[in-house]
Amino acid sequence: MNFLDYFKSKKTNTASVAKERLQIIVAHERGQRDQPDYLPQLQQELLEVIRKYVQISDDMVQFEVDRNDSFSVLELNVTLPEK
Amino acid sequence: MARIIVVTSGKGGVGKTTTSASISTGLAKRGHKTVVIDFDVGLRNLDLIMNCERRVVYDFVNVIQGEASLNQALIKDKRVDTLFILPASQTREKEALTKEGVEKIINELSETFDYIVCDSPAGIEHGALMALYYADEAIVVTNPEVSSVRDSDRILGILQSKSRRAEMGQDPVKEHLLLTRYNPDRVERGEMLSVSDVEEILAIPLLGVIPESQVVLNASNQGLPVILEGQSDAGQAYEDAVARLLGEDREHRFMTGQKKSFFSRMFKGG
């Protein structure tokens, strides 16, 4: 920091940007970590079955596993294309 | 029964070997019979940091494969007489570290040592998995920087799912956060993640904060574990970390920056 910099406006706080980005990515990765190993395969096969009947792209299907204490819920959301 | 401590991080270059050298030296200095094992097959460096690189005759893989006895391979430290080093092999394949082989050696060491410190290689491949598999405790070395924190979280996930304790359904591996290369001045300027930021994200207990210091490089240049630089901030910070590892209650130090006067800020740079 030199004489002139001292009077410049405050620099952006990059540490808080880092913290925010980390909180998001770490939460996302922890969610994936807890998923059962077979999930990607299951996801792929379900997609193939659905495609036998309707033409959908990968991003039109959402898989979500919700964990509760005694049970887990596999939530499958399929957006059907408009006719 | 020895306490088995893995020093791990996921990311490379954050200070695992520096930490392994200092923590094991610190434990031994307090009279605990300690062995530090280099798990980085092919890229051995603990010997250099501990200044015994010219005394390596046999290594970890030789012992696993029955080509040498443990006593032949263990190198006795010249400074602290309760400290021993088991060097990694420089020439073998990583896969030479089998789960059974490592277990056999750890069991044998367990009979005579109080502490077994496992210096993990970087990454999450075979060598890193072997280093953490038998651990009772883990020191997760982290720099206050995005990629290091993310990798540390990944390693925590592996400790919780792939260690022996996890597989056997025993009590989980006890996790400790060691934040290294910490620069309080940069934290105060909002340029670096703070201790509390990293604690909040990783959510594991803090073992210590090692300030970024020129002493660390100077010590490794000479093959001196930095904890033996007793006058330095980094050396004292490691000393505190060892004390906490042994259950002592020590206040954290070296977490605030040098206060600079208005004039020195203006003319000498922040």
C-alpha cells in the first residue's frame, strides 16, 4: 500500500467472497457424499426407461435424496415436454 | 497400545511433512516414545526434513516385504532420543503398501511405541488411504485458502467413511484442524480467510494456528523440525499444538497482526 492507495476507497473484501463460495460448494459436496453408491447408476437406468416413452433431456429429470433419521426418500421429478 | 495419528490434508504443499516432523519431535521431546512414518512412496521427503536422508538403508516397503526387520529400518533421531523415523521407499510402486502389510507393521510398532505419526502423501489415492486407514486421530492440515479448505473437507469425508474405525463401526477418528501459513495481517485486511471462517466451514475442533513464517523455510533448509526453533513464533505455535494434543489447555497465540502506526502504514507500505 503506498501513499495514494491509502486514500482510495476500501478494496473489496476477497476473504468474504472466498468464504461464501466455500460454504456453497462444501454444502453441495457433502450432500453428494452421503448419497448411496448406486445412485448414479439408478439415475441413468431410470432415465433410459423414461426415454422409452417420452423424449426428455438430462436436465429435465431431477433426483434428490432426503435423509431422515429412520428412512430416506428418493424424490424423482420429471418435467414432461410440452405437446 | 500406541495412539495412531495421521497428518493429512488432501492438497499438496500445505505443510503435512513439516507438521509431521514437528508434532512427532514435540511428542518425543516430552518423553513419549514416538515413531513417524513416511507414507509417500516414491516421493519420500520426511527424511530430508528430519535431516536423516543419508542414514536411510532400509525403508517401509522393505519391512512390509520381509527384506528387513523393523529395527534395521527405523532411524533413531540424533536430537531427541525417544524419536524414530521410518522412511518411505523411493523406488517401489505405491501399491507395495498393502493393507495387511501396513497393519502388521503398525501392530508391531504399537507394542513398543506410545505414538505413531503417519505422514500422508497428498491426494486421495492409495498412499493417502493407507496412511489414514488405521488412524485413531487425524490432524487435518489446512491453509486459509479456497482449494485447501475444500480438499480438507473432502479428506474429512474419507476419514468418516473409509478409515478402519468407520468400516468397523467403532468410534470415529478424532479430527483436529491445524491451520498453517496463517497471515493475521492479511486476514485483517480482508484478503485471507480467518481462523473462525475456516472453523465455521469445516466444523472440527481447532488444534492450532501456525503463522506464516520465514523460520519454517530456514528450518527445513537445515533439516531441523521447526518446533526446535523454540524462540520462533512458528516453533512455539507447534509447541502449543503438541500440548493441546496431549490434553493441555493452551490459549491460541499468533492470531493477530502487528499493529502498525499511521506513519509506517503510509510510508513503508501496509
